[in-house]
Amino acid sequence: MSAAVTAVRTRAVAIPAWVWLAGIVVASATVRIALAHRLVAPWIMVDELVYSELAKSFAAHGSFLVRGVPSHGYGFVYPVLIAPAWRLFESVPDAYAAAKAINSVVMSLAAVPAYFLARRVLQPASSLVAAALTVMVPSMLYTGTLMTENAFYPLFVTCVLALVLVLERPTAPRQLVLLGLCALAYVTRQQAIALVPAALCAPLLYAPRRLRSFAVLYGVVAGGVLLALVATLARGRSPLSLLGAYRAAVSGSYSVGGVLHFVLYHLAEIDLYLGVLPFAALVALWLAPGRARAFAAATLAVFVFFLLEVAAFASQTSVDKIEERNLFYVAPLALVALFMLPRPRRATLAAGAVAGVLPVFVDFPRFINTAAVADTFALLPWWWVQDHWITIGQVRWAALAVSLAAAAAFVVWPARYLLALPVLVAVYFVLTTLVVENGRHGIHQASLGKLWAGIRDPHANWIDRAVGPHASVAILRDASTTDETVWENEFFNRSVRTVLFHGVGRVPDPLPESRLAGQHVDYALAHDVVGTPVAADPAIGVTLFRVDGPLIVPTRVTGVYPDSWSGRHVTYVRRPCTGGTLNVTLGSDATLFPRPQVVVTGDRRIVVPPTGTTTASLPLRPTGRGVCTVAFAVPHTKVPGHGDERALGVHFLSFDYER
């Protein structure tokens, strides 16, 4: 057996490292393509819709438009990367699958810079394992989403590699390459602006007495910052616009104490995300860098500035969640550190203690919620544990017990078996990935739910199939239109060009929309407009109409407040109208009306129970002018008080016209 093992090891060593590295990338891309296929629709909204629109626009005419409006608030590198999918495939479901395949290849390429980063401090075999672990992290599941994480992950690792090379030998070409990579990372994802202060501070940590060697780095950064500020001010924009979506990290209202709390939350969560062992190894390296001083200085500077940036952003009241999705990029730094031996005993003990205790500071009851599905993968296994075995209040202590056990293993594991630790980390990553991908609260279910909420037709591109991808369709959003109906139909159908809104205030959709004002349209996707029905998704309640003229909503309802409460009188008018049926859904509120309410229309009395809803079907009879009118009266109303002085009757939840 020993001879056989020796023979296998000899043959493995004889294979060039680049072959193993290529195999890692190919294997990772293959697995990711298979898993990405299970995500049937975009579900991180509106981000995925935005990047698909930018890619579609660039593929069509080389510009970056969202709903026909120029968009400059998003990085353009990622849309360019996936644009070929929309160029090659006219069918959006096919283009979507191709874009996810591109994601799988691009994100798997993170193994390449991870390998060369590891080679600065490790032997080839250990470097290859570190590269493999880099593409096993749970966040590789983002290959199934149209998000910048796919492009930024390999770019981030490449930037860290360039920074280590600059610290080792600070030649002018190396410093310029580093700055060029940072600029490329910035136009991919504006979060990369944190790389600039990290690059400036790393030499201070590594060689404070040789800062003149980094004159090119400091000079170009100073000049670039000055030029960017002048250009931004000249265009009439705030300098904070350079941060893109991350301007909230400095422009929002927050407290130092709040940011420090989120620093602790993110430290504890990334420790948990990594499985404790790699994080402990990275902390031990920072405490006693030994011969890996350049690697330690670069990784510490990058980690600290990214942590501060993400924590400040997450501490905003409008965010208030652990943004692991913005911090997981640091994982390869810890995975490389896991292989760095020997470790001084004191550093090992201190790092193990820190890594073992940190997870207790995660506020699990606060952060285990639906927001974690998209942003905080490390919490999903604990959500699964809470579903099956323990209460939410016990999760903190269960996590502490597991992390302390892992930290103890890190400290006392026999030196001759230390290479088994990466195996434990790999198993942990696989188990976490399984729960995140296929668990009850996993991303597969999230994707299915988004599609189900927006499209029920068996063909997601049902609009294109009905009128062709080159037609012009407007989606009309009204009070009963869900966001998913708009976003999913817009995503899967090239023919959807614009979104209009009617009968509601400005909706929270951050993308460009216009108020309905009789615009001329060819086709309209709506609940009810004047036109000829072409196709429908009846389970969602929307119909595709051929309009070929001004878009007109034939119904008008008066007497109903925006929150669906009525007063004493409600009137429904449809013009033009040739007859049909009006299905009206009514509801009440037991706290205000403990007894059934009565709604009178014509000679009919509709009883509305205190709880639940009731639906009444009423015939529509046109007058000589082609107008149908239904008048409702609510004999009994009540003023709720507490600042609300309206006389309320019942909830008119929906008016559905049936031809």
C-alpha cells in the first residue's frame, strides 16, 4: 500500500501545476453551470434586472441604457462580460442560461490569481489546494445570478496579488499595474475604492522606513484623486458620487458606536462563514508574520478597509443587515493562511481564542431573516438548524460551541496531521453550499418563488412568443400590479420597452418609469386597458393587449382611499363598455367592525365578514353611450380616531373586469 501511495504521489507531482490549475477551473465551472441551471429566474431584484438591461443595451448598440435611459451609476465591466449572451441568443431564456455559463467560467477563474498569491508563501501542492478551496466557498453560488460578484471576485484576488508583488519589489511598472487593476476593479464594482487606502497603508505596515520606494504609487494616487474630484465637481456632481451605491457609507446618518457594532457583527460572521479555522490562521499570521511579511501587510490592510467600508454601509438604518455578500472576497486570503506553517505558539493560542469566541457576537435573532437569503449565506445553515432542532434563542450558543470546538482543533491538532484541516474546511463549504442552494430558505426556492410571483405561464418569454421579440410592449403598473409581475416579465421578454404607472403614487421601483398620460403604444401588458387581447397570464391576472394608439384605462373608481378603505359611497365607471361582469373583492377589519358590514348596490346586499374576504360578481349593463356604472353604498361607517378622522366603510380590495 505504501508503495502504491508513493507511486500515485510521484505521478501527481510529475503533472505540471498549470494542468492541475486548469483542471480546477474546468471542474469548478462545470459544477457551477449545473447548479446555476437550477436558478430558474432572477431573484436579487432589481440588481439582476439592471445588469441584464445594461448587457442587452450594450449588445444591441454599444450603450448602457436601462429602460431606454442612460445609466451611469453601475459598473460597466460586468455587463460587457455577459453582453455576448444577449448578442448571440435572441430568446431571453437562452441568453440567461448563457450569461450564467459565462459567470461560472469567470468566477471560477479566481482559482488562478489565488494560486499565484499562495505561491508567494507556499509550495505548489499547497497552493493548488488553496486555489481549489477558493472556488469552493459558498458564495460561488452567485454564478447563478446576474451580479457583479462574478467579475469582482477574481479581480479582487488579482489586486491583492499585485499588492503583495509591489511590497516585495516596488518597481514603477509593478506599482502602475497595481493601480490599473484597482481602476479596473472600481469600474467593475465601486466597492473597490477601498483598495486605494489599503494600497497606501500596506507599505506603512510592511516597510515604514522605505516609503520613498513607493513614490509612484503615492504620486499617481494623489494626482488621480485630485483629477477625479475636479472632474466630478466640474460636472456638477458631489464627490461622494464616486462611491456609487456605497456613498451611503459616508453620506448617511450613522454613529460611531453603530459602525463599531457592525464591525463586530461582520468579523464574527466572516469567521463563521470561513469555518473558523482559516480565520484563526489569518489572525495568527497577522500576529506573527514571520517570513510572510508582505503577504501579512497586504492582507491586513485590505481586510481592514473592506471591513470598515462594508460595516459603515450596513449600519445604515435602511440596510441593517450583515453584508457578507460584500465581504466574502477576503476568503482566499484566509484560505492561503491556513497552510502557512509553522505558527508561533502564542500567536496560535491568541488567534484560536479570538476565532472561537467571535461567533457569539452575531445577533442571530436579528439577522436570521429573508434578507439573509441573498446577503448572508453563513446564517442559512443555522436557520436550518433552528428549523429542525433548537429555538432561535439557542442558536447563538450552538454556534459558540461549534466555533470553540473548531478553535480547539486549530490549537491542539497534531502538527503531522495539520494538512487535514483543509479537508475539514472543504467539507464545511460543501455542507453549507448544499443548505444555501437547496434548503428550505435557500436560493433555489427564492428563485422559484420570484418566478411564481411574476409569471405563471409555462414559457417565461410568453410575451415575445405572442408578438415577437422586436415588438414594442409597455407594462402598465397599477395599484394591483406586483413588482415581480413587472420585473420578471420585463427580464424575460425583449419586446418590453417601457414601464408606465397609473392610479398609484410614484412606486418604490428605482428604475425609470413614466406616469400614464395617453402615450401611444403598440402593445400593453396590463390588468385592463382599451385594446384587443392577444395573450394572457390568467393566474397572475394580466393580459397582453394590442393597442396601436393612445393607452387608455377604461375604468375609474371614486370613493376609495389609497389604503383600499372606502367612505360611504363608491362608484365604478367603465368607458367604453359593452357589458360583462365586475368581480369586486371586499374585506373588513375586526378591530374596527366586530360585526359583519353590509354593502348595498342596486337591489343587492353584500355581507362582508369581520375577517377574511368576500367576492361578489355583478353584471355590467351599458347605457346608450357605452358606459357601465356600478354604485356602492356603505350604510354604516366609523371614524377610527388616533389621528385618522376619515369615516371608513369597508376595504375594496380589487375590481376585476370579466368580458
